[in-house]
Amino acid sequence: MSTSEVVQPHRTKTLRRPVGYAPRRWKRALPLYFMLLPTLAYLMVLTYYPLVHAVVISMQDFNLIGNRPFVGLKNYENVLSDPNFWGDFRNTLVLGVSILTIGFVAPIVIALSLNEVLQTWLKRSVQMVIYLPHLFSWVVVGGLWIQLLAPAGGLVNAVLAVFGVSPVQFMSDPQVARWVIILVSVWKDVGFNCIIYLAGIVGINPSLYESARVDGANRWQEMRHITLPGLARTMQVVGLLSIMGVLRIFDQIFVMRNAVIEPKVNVLMTYVYDEGFQQMNIGQATASALLILVFTLVLTIFTRRLIRYDT
Amino acid sequence: MKKSQLIALVSTPALAGLILGCATVPHNVSASTNSAGAAEVNVKSAAATEPTLTIAEGVIGGKTPQENQAFANAIGAALHCKVKLISVPSTDNYDQQLMTMLGAGQKIDVVYTEGSTLAELAQKGEVTNLQSEIEKSKVLGNPKVVPQWEWNNIKLSSPNGKGIYAVPVKYQGALMPIVRQDWMKQLGLSQPKTLNQYYNVFEEFKKKENAYGLTLSSLYDIEPFMSAVGLKNGYVEHNGKLTIPYATNAAVPVYAWLHKLYANGLLDPNFVTNSTADERNEFLSGRVGMFVYWDAWVPMLNNLASTQGAAASFDAEALPPALGPNGKGLVSKGDTSVFAIPSNAPNKALAFKFLEWWNTKPGEILGSLGVKGIDYTVSNGKYKLTSTGIDENMDHGDPEPISSEWKNPFPSLQKGYANARAIGIKYGYQPLINANWNNAEQIVWQYGDDAILGRLTPQQAVEEMHAALLKDKYISQ
Amino acid sequence: MRHRWTSGRVIFAGLNIVFLLLIASTMIIPLWNAVAVSLSSNFGSMASGILMWPRHFSFSGYRTIWTVLDLWQPFENSVIVSVIGTLLHVLLCAMAGYALAQPELPGRRVMITLILISMMIPFESIMIPFYVTIQELGLLNTLVALILTGLVSGFSILLMRNFFQSIPQEIMESARMDGAGHFRIFFRMCLPLSTAGLATVALIEFVGRWNNLLATVLLISDSSKETLQVALNGMVNQGSSTSSGDLVTNNVKMAGIIIAIVPLVFVYPFAQKYFVKGIFLGGNKE
């Protein structure tokens, strides 16, 4: 782990002060520690303590009050032999990979398309509008779409009916519902990612386009050979952020699922929640959460290696 | 901002967190004994003044914290004590929350719960056996107030069927078809008795009223139609073996019938994901002509329709279930909702007094009409509902008290109830449910929905349903 | 642009605009529809057919929300948690960021490492021990627990630190020469010079808190402490009023949704700029 994970702005040279007596240095730093105290307290009590506690809980038959006998690795065994866990694991992969792929391509396409629009007012307006859903909570977005997709009285089916399509059971056919989850997820963030790309496009050196034009390149070639390569770094940032998000999907499923589609849309985080707070198998739920945490860390390290975010 | 103020502001929560964290973290096991000690102190000091009655509930009381407070005060005024109402939103698993509170050693005097959870609580010794007190009680021991069959239902939850661990909260009622009687009259239709006759009614509704005939909430409410083939909801025990009737071949004709409704546009296609609240809305707004719901809701629907501006002619009426060839019918009754007294309740005598009071007239008025001055007013012995009272529809946890001596002071607001209650009493039964049922039910619904939607033939659906239930050992054969 | 307008290009530009309008309409129409439904009468909103204009114009949806369902309480809780939580978050993260920007702070690397590691632990993955900790602190069912959740974050701290590091050291040096202490420098100089950073952190945090669902779902079971998102989820998506006599028709649901997005509309004009800034400066959130 290195500090270079954070994009550092150009730092002005720090004037190094002559180091005085060690005690004086500490005394001088005292207010600084004071400023850090709440942060450190939070990290200790509400991040690291729970993390360590999780390891303990995951090896207990945990009750909120009362006996908490140690059961060794039994909880882990239960998780790994639970078909629901693997089912939810598969769902997470399917949903995750689909959301990543579509969610990666769509905003680039839209950004490039927006970039071709010459009317500034139109460009602005579209940009403003498609960015809206990113600000809304999943309760709002889920609520809107469940309503829109209802077989009777839903906007989408009403539009389909005009084309003579009979009502589609969007939220109660597990296979269809999966696609709904994927597309609504992409829909929510496409505008935001698109704006990041637009910011990236603005940052591309204009002289590259100038010289390409001198060489007689057409718009398509410009896009293909200058704009897209120029966005490579932005793609890395967006890609990395999306990958980190995939294993954390929770709110969307929590809001949009129903009993019929659950087997096909439940994900790892809903597994943890259901196991822990519905079934009250707290030990087993914690064990599964730790396994997921390990997946996450492996995935993070792997992708960071792969796309070298810090270069 | 001054530096010192700022430091105080910033460091307080964090420091408090640290100190609390250090103090409590190593002591979680002893926490229960600590809180037990605290509660004893509480009782001692309370004895000098007024005791506090703590009630955990998910359905009684008003709509807002203020109303709940007024509701609690009203109980306190009647019983000469303080009342603390712990309201758990009925949304997510009240039962789990209750278990957590009891497990955490929280001191509660009265808990609201339902039959299936009561069984678990009684089994674990978490609640008190009230049988001898009930027998001695002038109120609860009176069969006119609580008829014997209610006690029999509650006894189903007692370990080995011995003892009575709870007192009913309300008359639970049954799920039955509720129809737009005004449409029936207008179209000159007579009361349907068989599945075919029901089908014709739906068809007329669609043709003439441009509405769906029926809406459902998945398979939650198909019992009045399964009734046509004499199948019960939940489990049935036969020679010590458990089966689920909905997952047997006998159910095939009903799934086929439901699929026919769906395919012909007579069944609301939203049925798979509908909540019962959705069903009510569709019914009230005239989008469907029939749904299946609680008897107590017949008058409530009629009242809502008139206060909320539904069609002027709106008239909801309960129907008997579809009858089998032998002329018999079935409607399922709700899981008994009850009050129980936890074993570690600090004020057991007071708690029991509350249970008695709840089944006397003042208690029944509070549980139905609500709080005097907020939900209703009385002048010269005549009751009048306020606008809040009208909005809340005379349901504060006990819309239809059990006692045969109970008379609702607003007979005009009870339109259709007598008929509905009679249907529940005539055809009602208590479904047999065990700890596996929630999971089993999900399987039944899943394949049942597939059959209705036509993704599977009814025959296939039942076969796969049966196989899935067998595989997960929810049934034994 | 200085390309020639061939007919092919005109067609492309036209199609391109149609494509974009189509995309934008998937965002606008649902919202428009929600507004129209929310302003319809109870049964007007339930009748079949699609509403693009209120049917039987009425505020009864909003009235039901405030008076009957009393969504005012959850709304108030959400405001308290979001505003206080955001203010504390910004202040604490800025202080930590300032401290960590000081090169002479002993133990700086250790603390930065602690913060970086914490950033790799998603909240969701420690939700259960987090719940247990809050229970041990005796804070279940309190708004304090919600404010405490995410009180500081590595992302905000590092973002603020980057901001403070970009302030020329000479300015601070001269203040130090005048005998100003760290608190004075922090409040009088660094904060005023970092408004963009503070705004970025505050906006991201406010929106995140306003929209937060999981913390309330986990930590609150008392309905009087519920936040708007949870109350709304119960009402809109779970049909939770099953046991009560409330009539939650579509106009009521949509009125709830509109109410939940109104505060975001106020932040919206600033959000775009600062959110993007946040991504590039902090480089790491969600």
C-alpha cells in the first residue's frame, strides 16, 4: 500500500524547518494530534475494532446477548457449503460484469456523441438532464422504475402496447428482472460518468486536432485516433471506481428485489444482510462478509496492478 | 468560534465514543446482569411513585409518535401507571426485533406477537403461562368476552398444548373474496358459487366495467379458490406426515383456472409483485372488481371509499369462497395476534391488568376508535369521530373486538361487516404453519406464479413444486 | 468546427441529436410523470392510462404525506442527520487533513497508512460488527448513531490534505513567525483558502447522507427515528402500510419521491462541478 493512491496536485516545495529538540517538536505537534484525535478515535472504534471483532464473531455461535461459544471454522464451512451463497456469488458476477461492461461503454458513447453536438445550449441541457439520476437515492430510482415497469399501468408497457407487444413481466420474470437491474444501474450513473469523460475530452490538447486536420483526417478518424486514446487515463479512473463499486451493490437490490426474483438478483451484500439480520445467523453472516472482504481486497490489488492507477 | 468551544464541540462525541467503547466492549456478557440490576432499581423506585408499564408492539396505537404518546397516556390514565410504548414499524420483521429486544434482556411487561412466534417464545420459556390467572379473571374467564375457540387457537402455540401463554388482541378474522357489490347489482349478477361462476363474474367486469376481474398478491390470497377443490393453505398433517396441499395434483385445476384468468386478461397482471396495499388501492379506484382480504376491511373499504372520493356507488361486500362439489368451502383465518407477558417482566400484575382492561369497553374503545379528544369526542353519551379519527378508520390495533358484548358505536360505519364475519365463522379454519413454512411458502408461490403466468403447465408446476419442497425437506413425501 | 457539411454529416448530426434526446427523455419522462401523478387526486392517480398531466389536479398526495402518514418526522430526522453529520464530517476531515499536511508531524506516515487501509474496507462488509459496536455503545435507535456512521472518511481527509498542501507554505510560514498557532492558522487561513475543497466534501457528503439507506436500516428500528429514505422505501416499494387504514395511492407515493429529491435540487446546480472535481482530486470514492 502506498500513499500514491491519491492523485497528488503539484506540491509547492516545502521549506523544511530546522528540527529542534525532540520534546519541542512534540509539543509543537500537540495541537495537530488534537485535530487528528476524532479521526483516530473513529477509525479505532468504528472501523478497526469492528474489523477485528468480525474475525472473532465469525468463529462464534454469536448471540447478541448470552452465550457466544467458539465454534472454530464452522461458520466458514457453513457459508462455503451454502448453495445460496454460491448462487448470490454467481449473481454478483453476472450483474457485476454486465454492469461494468455496459456501464463502461455507454458513457463513452454518449460523451463522444455529446461532443459532436455543436449547439452549446443543447449540449448543456442534455448534460444537466442525464446527470440527474446520479444524485437520487436508490429508493427514489427504484421506486420510479418499479412503477414505470409495472405490467398494468406502467409507462413502459403502455409504450410497448402501442407497438402491439403484450405486457412484459419486468419485475417478476427473474431473467428479465436481471436485465432491469443491470440497465437501471447503468442508467443511474451513465450521466455522471459521461460528464467525467467530457471533462477528459476538454483536457485533450487542441493542437493534436489541428495537426490531424492539416493531415486531412475526418471526424471519425479524429475520434478514433485522438479523442479515444486521449481518454485512456479517464477510462482507467472510471473503470477502477466502477470495479470497486460492484462488490458493494446493496441498496439497489434491497430496494428493487421481490420474492419472485430474489434467487436471480440477490448479491453477496444482501446475503450478508439477510443471513445476519433476517435469519439472525450473525456468526455465519460475519464469516461470509469477511470472505467477501478478502475477494474485494484481492480484486482491488489485482486491478490496481493491472491498470496502474498511480502512474 | 472560540477555540475552547470548538474543542469541546469536536471532541465530545469522539471522546464519548472512546470512553463508552472502552467501558462496554469487554463486558458484553455481563451486560444482561447489569441491566437486570438497573431494572430492579427501577422497580423499587417506581413502587414509591407510579410504576411504568412497558409495551412492545407493532400494530396498536396511532399513526404518529405524538398519537402513540397520547395512546400510551390513555392506557396509563386508566391503569394509574406510566406507560411506555415501544412501537416497532410493522414493515420489517417485527418478530426479529422482538426476539432481539427480549434476547438483549430488555425489560418489557407486555409484548404483542403472533401465534407462530408465540410458540417459539413459549417453548423457550420467554413468556409467562397465564392459564390460572385467566381462569380466575372476571373478564378473560368470561366466555362471552373471549370465546373458548379463541383459547383453543392460542393453545396451539403452547408447548405440548398445555397452558395458555397469551391473550388475544382482536378478533382475527379471515381472508375472503370482497367484491364490488354495486357492480354485481348493476350487471344483474348473482352470487358466484363455483369457479366457473366466478369466472363469468370476472368476464362481465372486464367487458362492462373495463376493469380487471380479480387481483391477487402472488398466492397469498388464493385460498377462497383452492376451496373449490377442498385444499387448505399451509400444511396438513395426515398420519403424522406433513404435506402441503397446494403442492399436490388436486391443486392443478385451480392453477389452470387462474392461468385462464391471466391469459384472458381477467387477472391483474401486477399480481406477482402486488402488496396487499396495492390490491386495496386498485379495488378502491375501480381498477379491479374483486380481491381477497380480511373481513374487517369490508366496512373500512366502504368508509374509505366515501371519505376519499371513490365512485359514489361504491359498495364492497364479502363473498363466500368457491364451494366444492360437496358444497363445502374454506377460508383461512389469520394467525392469532396476541399479547403475552415476558417471563422477566418487572410488573406482571399490572401487565395482566392491562390485558383484562384491553378486553373491557374502555379498552375496546381505545383499540378501535382511538384516543378521546384526538380521534373522537363524546357529548351527551353520543360518540363523534374527528377528522383524524375518520382518517384512521377506527383501527388502533383492535378494529373488531372479540367480545360478543361489544357494539361499535357507529353502526352506519360497519357496512358489510356482519355478513363478512359470518362468512369467516362459517368457513374459517386456522392453517397449520411451522417454522419451515416461510421458506416452503416461497417455493409454492414461485412455481404457482409460473403456472398462473403460463411459464409452466399447471401439471409441471405442481410436480416441480413438489420436488423442490421434497428436496429441501419441507415435506416428508 | 471547420469541417465541410456534407449531406452525410448533416444526417449524422441529426441522428446524433435524436439519439441524445432519446437518452435524455428516459431521464425526463419518469420525473415528469412522477410530478404529474403526485399532483393528481387519490383515485385520479390510480385510474388506468399514463399520466403526463395531473388528472383531477389536487395536492391530496402531499397532504396525505404530511398529515396522515406524517412523513414530516422522517424528513426532519433526515435533515438533522444530513446537516449535522455533514458539518461535523467537513470539520473533522478538514482538521485531520490539515494535521496530515504538516510535514513535521511525528508519526504521519503511520496515520496515513491507517487511513488508506480503512479506505479499502467497504462499510457494507463490516455492517454486522458495526451494528454490534453501536449496540455495545448503547446507541442503537438514536440519531447520534446515524450521525456517527461515516463521521470521517479517508476520501475526504485525503482530499482536504491535498488542498492544504497546495496552499503556498510561505503564507503559513509568515503566520507562524507572527506566533500564530495551528488552530489559528487552520481556521483563519487554511479554511478560507480551501472553500472549493470544503464545498466538494460537503456536497458529496450531504448527498451521500441524504440518500443513505443502509445505516438506518441497520441501526434504527424505532419508527420515530426513521430517516426519509427508509420511510419512503417502506411506503413506495414495500407497500408497508398493510396493517393500517392508510390509503397510499400512487399520487402519495410519487409525492414522497418528489419530497425526497427536492433538497437535492437545491444542491444540483453546484453538484456537477464539485462532484467531478472530487473524482479528480480525491480519486477514490465509490
